[in-house]
Amino acid sequence: HGFSIDGLMEQLEGRKADKPEGSYTTYLFEKGLDKILKKCGEECSEVIIAAKNGIPEDTANEVCDLLYHLIVMLVESGISLKEIEEILEQRRAKIGNLKQFHTSDHCS
């Protein structure tokens, strides 16, 4: 089957539990949150630079690196994707309500 964020999260949770030797993910978990956060910052900067350079393929690759490190951070912090999805859903619902509010506001 294909890629999914859920699948990546499960894989990284497994790596944290099993700590396979020679794994970059194991290395990050062993170094701890400060190292993981440092990598998130670096990857975020690389996304910005790639996007500014205007080469979509480079930007997409850097976004993948950032997403990977963000998910490592979620695993390390004990935050589930379900929690993230619930927050995003609440925000989506608020945005929808805000649009309706503004639309009806302009009509009156």
C-alpha cells in the first residue's frame, strides 16, 4: 500500500520502541528533544530557502524532510495525529463559521 502520514507515524513510533541500530530515527530519539527541535528548525529554514528559489521539486523534497522531523517531534512529545487532526477540524469548522458570518454580515 502507499504512503500515509499515519503509516509514517506508526513506523516512527516503532523505531522509538525498538531503537534499531544504525537508524537515523534511533539517533534522533537517543539525542532527545533538543536535537529533534534543532533539526525541525533547520529543515524549516531549508523549506523557506527552497520555496524562495522557486524550484518546486526542491521545495517538495525539503517539505518531506520537515514533515519527517515534525513527526519525530510529535512521537517524542507523546502527541498523537488524532490530536492534531481534531485541532485542525476545530479550526476548519471555525473558518467555515467565520465565512458564513462575514457573508451574512455583508448582505444586511
